Amino acid sequence: MSEGFKTIFTVTIVTLLIWLYAEQANPPTPLEAKVTFQLRTPEGSDLIARLADPNRVYVFQFSGPRAQLDELQRNIRLASDRITLNVGDEVDATPGSREYLARSVLERHPWFRNKGITISESQMQMLRVGMDRWVEQELPVVAGDFGDLAIEGLVLVEPATMTVEMAESLLPLAPNQIRLVATPAREDLDQLAEGQSHTIDVRVQLVTMLGTNANQVRLPEGARASLTFRLKSRQAQTTFGPVPIKLVILPLDQSYDVTLAEPVISEITVSGPTDLINRVKNKEIKIFGYLDLDSVELSSGITSKAVSFDHLSGLTVISGPHIANFTITRRSE
């Protein structure tokens, strides 16, 4: 062995011994970190993984060799204080709900496995994980709101059903809490002629009552359906007044006098098919309200009652209720 090699070997050994002594005499300061977790499923799998509390912050203290702690600190910083747990490795891939000791999960993570790092915590912290699977389910497609259009007969929807992907655990809820709705766009409806049959292409939307679980149902991207229907008329509305009040009393109750505080309603709003609303505007249809008082009401001396518009065929009064105030007097014999 040459003298030069011996010198290099000796210097290396001495340096290593000095470093080991320094590590023993001055152990590195423990690293305290606040982290959150996220789950990653294997690529191409049908697994759904979710954390019961994805925004929870966990606090740990890490002890070990200085180089390992520095590397861990870099990893945590580059991951924005978020540690990704692999389903099938750090957590179980079997469907169901499970609870893990957070420290134990970390010990199986590549950042800590065989690194000589000790993980401690001020109090026991649990990690709750739910595992599910994507399954396919066929659901009916229904026609959505046609707005102010009056449709004659049934609306034909094609296709009548579509296949969605959903979490297997949600299957019992599908019939009542998940709907596929084909709703016409306003601009498409505005172009349709009254009294004719039409077929329009519309977007299908997913409507659920699942709350935070809504993201566990997936409709094929760009899903569309055709709606075939006959447009009877468009709905419109108008506001006008004054509207007279007609008093209705049976012949056997003619011994009562009814005096209206106001014989007219100052203003009402009526909704209905466009052609009928135009006739109302042109005063071809006369609008009035009925105040119908029966024997019991007359004898009890009531002083107010809602005016009725039930006689308006095809029209609906959408304002009100309109209340008439009055006095009832019994004539002397």
C-alpha cells in the first residue's frame, strides 16, 4: 500500500469518526411539521378513496439523522405540506370505512420507511378513510322545465335511459336522489312555432340530492338527448286594473245587504297562453272577480274574504291573494 493511499485512508477514517462523535454529542434538533393528507389510487383502478376530514391538519415531531431530517423537510415543503398516501400501500384498498393511527400510516410511507426517522406526536391522531368502487348504473332521462311554453301531450325523450358511473355504496339512493334531466335551452325554445311538433337536441344534466357525495356520480361528458313534443302555446302575463268585484248571494239570502269597502281591485296580474293574454289586453276577454258569500258567512257577519277567479278558463291570477273588505247588514222584516 503506497504512503499516499495510507494518508488518504487515515484522513477519511478520522473525518468519519469526528462526524460520528459530533452527531452523538450534538444531536440534530427535532423537526416539527404540520401536514395534511391526500389519497392516491392506483392508475386505471375502479377505486374511490376519500378522507373523512380532508382539510384536517396533523402535527408531528420527527427525530433522526440530520441529513434525513433535511431531506424530509425539503420533501414536505415541495409538496406544500401535503403528504400523499398510496391506496394499497399505506392504506388498505378493500372497500369500507377504516380508522388508522396516523403515525403508523406515516411509518409505511416512502419518506420514512427505513430512513431511521422516529415519529412522535403530542396526542394520538387518527386518520379515517373510506374506500368505495365505481360501478355503472342505468337511470331514466326525464324532460326538464319548458319555462313559459304550454306543451300538448307527452314529451318523448331519446334515449330514454343513460348509464352513469357512481360509487357502489350510493346504489340504494339512485332511484330517489339522482336524476338525469334534459332541459331545453332558452334560445332554442324562443325559435319554436306554436301549434307545431318539434324535435330539439338538448344537454342532459345530473341533478342529485347527495350533498357532499355528489362528486361520486359521473355522467358521460357531453351527454345529450332529443326531445320531441307539440308546442300548444307560449305562456305570457299581463298586469292591469281596475278589476270589478261581482257579489254572489243565493236567493234565500237576499235578506242581507253587503256593502263593499272597495267595489274594485286596483290591479291584478294574469298568466296564460299568449293568444289568451293578447285577448285580455285587447279587452276581448272581460276580467272580474267573484265574491261568493254563503248563508253561514252572512249570518256570522264576517268582514273580509278572498276574491275568486276560478271562472277564468285557461288563465291564472298569479298576484294576490286579493281580499275584499265589506260589511253585512240584515234587513228588518
